Amino acid sequence: MTSTLPAAGLPSTIRDATAAQPDLALHAGAPAGDWTDCADLLDGDRLAAWTERAADWLRAGYGEAPARVVAGYLVGWYLTVPAKTGALLFRTARRVPLLGPADLAVRFDADAPGPAAVAVLRDEYACLPTDPAAGLPAARPMPDERTLAAVLRERYTAHATVFLRAFTAVDTPALGRHRLGRHALWAWATDALDGACWRVGQSLDDEAGGARDAALVLPARIAPLTSASTLRPDTRAGGWTRRRESCCFHYVLERGMGTCATCPRVCTQEIHR
């Protein structure tokens, strides 16, 4: 991808990316208001309190909050923050910001437990050598798109590692004795990254571009992630589909809905044709 951006740094890129799509409210630096650094959110007491808030929200909406559903929602909400932040800036500008827990902050709204907005706290970014701002002090040029995609994957994976370590250690009644194994947790992390590339493409009316990005970021099974991108054209409905690596367990709340067609619990061959 040849950049047509002006020689401006990351804050300008973030503003343009936010204006181009409706799904992720992304800010350069934490604006005024109640923001929480991801590093602070991973503190044991704060993470436990957030888990309990998620369980209360599920009980209010569905009358119950099974531990595996609470876990699935919380992991999905959290990992979407670094995954979608990285995927959005990669798709719109071929730039990858720092994505560690100390590099991102989130804002919560009172009526929902999932993050409502994300702030990128550092100006540093990786980019292509053709980027007009590749010479800025904050830029870290990479030789090509494949290398830049690897930077996105590695920065996301490093953040996910810290989060999953904190999540498995949290002690809260909402999770009780329920603990998923390492493979299941990394399957969730893989879905968050693959799905973020896809959803970013959809939000920009460029679903195929999002799928191409997913193939660059997840070209193969690269541990600890559990698979290459599973995105592929949907020959029946048009557009794209993917096979999830993990189960979201939402069927537990909606007793009559059954499992999703893309769930690994059913994993029909038909969706992969």
C-alpha cells in the first residue's frame, strides 16, 4: 500500500481514522474525563471489580451470568482494545502504534461494562519507509508490509500475554472455580485479532481489504496464537466469513438459539468452501 498521508504524526492519523468509521472511538492522548490506563485496569482488584460489573450486567439482561459467559465477554471486550486499535491504524494508514498496557487507556460509560472509547497514549509508531512521516522522530520505519504486519501481531500478542496472565490470576465470585486452559484463552485472543481486522474492513466499507490485512497479520499459526486467519469468501451469502477458534458461549444465555454457524463446536465444512 502506498501512503497518501501528509507528513503528519500519529495524532493526525488517529483523528482521520476515527472520522472514517463509526465503530471505534479512538483518541490521541487521553482527553478530559474518566480514563483508565490498561496497565491500571489489570491490577487484581480493578480487574476483579470489572469482572463483577460484567456479571451484574449479564444478570440484568439475561437473568443469569454463567462463569464461562462472563469470561468470554470480558476477554473479548478487553482484547478488542489493542486488536482493533492496531487493525484500524494498520488499515487506514499502514501505521502501528505502541499497543502495550501502558500505551493505551479506556473510558467506560455508566450504562455498559465494555470499553466505550480508547486512547493511544504514545506518539511512537511503526510505518513503511514510503510513509511521508517516516523521518519523524516518533516513526520507526519497517522494510515492507509483511514486516509491519508482524509488528502489529507481536505488539498485540505481548499485550494479550500480560492480560491473560492477569485474568487467570483474578479471584472473584463471578468466575468461581471456572478456569479455561491456555489453548482456549489463546483461541479467544486469536479470534479478537482476526475478527478486528475483519470488522475494521467492514466499518470502512472495505471488507476484502480487512481480510487481506488479516492474512498479512496472521499468515500461519504463530504461537501462542492458535491459527492463521480463517477469513474466506462466503460463497453462499456473499462477503466474507470465518471459523472462530473459540466459543463465545452466548448460546448458554439464549436457550433456543443453538450454536453459531461459525462456532468451532459445529465447524461445518460448508462455510469453508
